[in-house]
Amino acid sequence: MESLISLLVTVIVLGLVFWLVWWVLGQIPLPEPFRTVAIVLLGLIAVLILLSLLFGWAPFPHLRLTR
């Protein structure tokens, strides 16, 4: 139960960080192709981190759901 709570807190904090970076990218006046590439890369990184936490690929053993 303790690892599930720490995983939930980690996912919430990572979500807030990625939302903040996404918001900052929206505020910076980048040309359209660069903004799109940056947002796609940000989404890809977020999905990879989420999958690594959920499936145990992360280098943080206390945040894994699997044993």
C-alpha cells in the first residue's frame, strides 16, 4: 500500500511538471514546426516515464508496481 501511495504522488508530481513545461512551451513564441516537435517530444517522454513506472522499468525500485 505504501508503494502505491508513493507511486501516486510521483505520478501527480510528474504530471504537474510536464503540464508546467507544456504551458511554458505555449507561452514561448516558437515557430510552429518547432513548437509541434517540442510538444510531441514532451508527450513521448511523459508516456515513456509513465510506462516505466507502471511496468517496473524505472531505476527506482520503491516506485514499481511489479515485483
